Amino acid sequence: MWRGMAVGSCLAFLVVGVVSGQGQRSPATLDDLLRELRGLRADLNEWFRSTTRSQLVMGRVQVQEQRLAAFRSELADTQFQLRIAAQDRQRTEALATSVEDGIRSGNLATERARQLEKELADVKDRLSREQRTENELRNREAELVNTLAIEQGRWSDVNSRLDDLERAFSPQR
């Protein structure tokens, strides 16, 4: 019984405290509502600006990732072409050596020796073209490696800036 009265008394004091606190509060005026509405509008505008900036940053990140992927792909293609060009050059060098050995052997008829000399000239021309192509591909590969390193540096810079922003906006513990 005493227990019931104690609980009832506590509830009564609580209700009286809440009701008396509401009675002291003045009703909101139109100016108060306008201030609150302007504050909400300012918050909403800031949210829109932040969202737009975030979308721009994400767009830039995607463009940078696409650039890196394109350079990697172009580098892989160039390296593949370079391997093929080197193999072609090696085969042509071997053919040139073989034809030269045939000419040096001296066991050929005059007509066959002329044919081999003409063939050797053609092989040397082809070898020269293949060497130029291989050198161009090596230069292109070097350019792409340098460009890729620069772009990866930019990506690392952007990524570290994003990490800094993320840490700045994350709740402190």
C-alpha cells in the first residue's frame, strides 16, 4: 500500500512539473517561425551545394580512373606490339645472317649469287624498317610509362585529399 502511494505521488509530481513548464513557455510568434524557416532554407541550400560539390569530386575521380585505365591499356597494347616487333626483327636478322653465310660460302653459281645478293639487300631494307618500328615502339612505351607514373601520382594526390576530407568530416571519438 505504501508502495502504491509512493509511485502515485512520484507520477503526480512529474505531471505537475511538465504541465507547469509548458505554462511558462510563450507561444511562437510569426517572426520566430520565419527565423526557423530561413535557417532551414539556409541548411537546405548548404546541403545542396555540398551534394553538388560531392558529385563533382566523384566525377573527377571517375575521369581520373578512366584516364589511368586508358593509359594502362595503351601501355599493354604497345608492349604487346613491341614483343612482336622484336621477334620479327630477330627472325629477319637470322635470315640476313643465313643469306650472308650462303653468299660467303662461294659454292654458288653466278646467277644464284646475284639472286642472294638481291635478296640480302631486300632483307636488310626490311630489317632497317623493323628496327625503326621497334625503336618507335620502345620510345612510345617509355612515354607511356612516364605518363602513367604522372597520372598515378595525380591519383594518389586526389586520393590523399579525399582521405583528409573524410577524416575532417568523420565524427571525433
